[in-house]
Amino acid sequence: MKKHILIVDDEQTIRELCKELLQDEGYKVTLAVDGQDALDKMDYEIFDLFLLDMAMPRLGGLELMRMVKIKQPLAVIVILTGFSSIDGAVQAVHAGAFQYLSKPINSEKLFEVVKAGCKHSEDLYGPLQKAFEPETDAIQKDEPIMLHGFSPEDKTEFINLGRIKNYEIGDAIPFGNDDSNSIIIIDSGEVSVWLSNTIIDYLQKLDSIGEESIILSGSTDISLRAETAVKLRHFSRKKILDFFAYKGDKLLKRFMINLLNSTFFKWRKAAQRIIMLKLVS
């Protein structure tokens, strides 16, 4: 999963420059125009690294850093500062900031500090996260869990049941509203899974969602959003049931076991993320 960075700076040029540089390096970047905007965004997402400007309206860098740490105690923060505020940046480091960067931004120094900061964040969260990680030894990465134990021919036939659709970054993805969107498999890209205003999972290539719709009928409170350009396969519940009516009970039983396993792994992963959010908030 991409490391997620929040950049907070009231100077649009600085925000956009840092975003462009870091996205080109493979990071996921969210922007905030000031401290209050940053705190509002923290209500919806968790970030691996924060780049905070020292001098901003509504909330200055030091006060914002204090409030970020209240919301996310293990937050790794890099202070952005002009030459005239170096003393304040040093003070911020003494108060718990990971590092500071001087403006104008040097791209190589930015990459160096961000890479180190993300590694530090990983080291901080790692032991806590491992306590809630599901066992993944049995999860193959070359196919969706729901197709484990299928013959190559059966896998191909099942995959071909899906209706392919492309979405652009930020698009809401229809899900759970009708029979045609019963199950979704990710062909490429990254999709975020939302429960109310909280991201509970990220889906990538060969991940799936909606397995429980085959077992249980009814609507879901989950919503999906494209985090990158994505290519998805939408599967109709009717087509799936017709497929297994033709294939027979043996393959259907294998499929149902796979659905239960896939649903279990996802629910446990979602619970892990929710617990993590509670522990650091």
C-alpha cells in the first residue's frame, strides 16, 4: 500500500510542488490549506507522515503539531520553514517533530527526509499492527480468494462473467445497490472502502468485495471510491448462481467455502484498522 502523506501549507505553490514531487515518487498525497483543514481531514483518514508549515493562519505549526499529536499520538511530523523561522523549527523538533525542511524546497532533501520519516512511522506502528494482523500464509496473491481450488478453465469462465468498467481517481463506485454489482474484483488500481466516514480497507489487484451478498441478501452501508484510475469487474448475483447451477454442487461448495474465508479475512482486516484508529486517536 502506498504511504499516505498530508501536506499542510497555506502557500499553494509549495503545496502543489511537494505534491507533484512526492506523487512522482509513488506516494499518496493529500493537501490541506491550513491547520484547521488538516485537523478536519484527520477525522476521515490516517496518515503515515505529516509535512506542516510553521507559519499559517488559524493555527501555527507548533500548535497544529500539538493537536495532531492529540489526534494521532504516533504521528511522524516534518516541519516546513522559511529561513526566518529556523529557530521555531528547531523548537518543534525538540517538541517532538521528526525533522524540519527549509524553504525553498530541495527535492533531493525532501525525498530523503520523507523516506526516513515513512520508515520511522512504519517502525512505530509495526509492532502494534502485527498484534492485529490476520495470518496470510494461506492467501495466494495470484488469484482472488474466492477462486481457490478452481481449475484453470473454471477460473477463466467465472472471470468472464464480470462486466468490465473503468473509473477515474475520486469516482464513487456503484456497489450493493442492485443485482449487477453483487461482487467486484479489482483488475488494476486501488479502491478505498468506506464505512460511514472512515476508511476500513484498501483494495488492490485481485482483491474482491461483496462476497457476503451471495450468502446474505440485502443492502450494505459500505461505499467505494477510486483512489487511482481503476479497472473493475462487476459480477451479477444471478449470473454467478446460474454459473454454479450449471457447474454443479461440488464447485458451488468450494466457492461457498472460499467466500466465507474471503469474508473472514476482510472483516478481520477491517476490525484491525478500526482498532488501530481507536488506539492512535
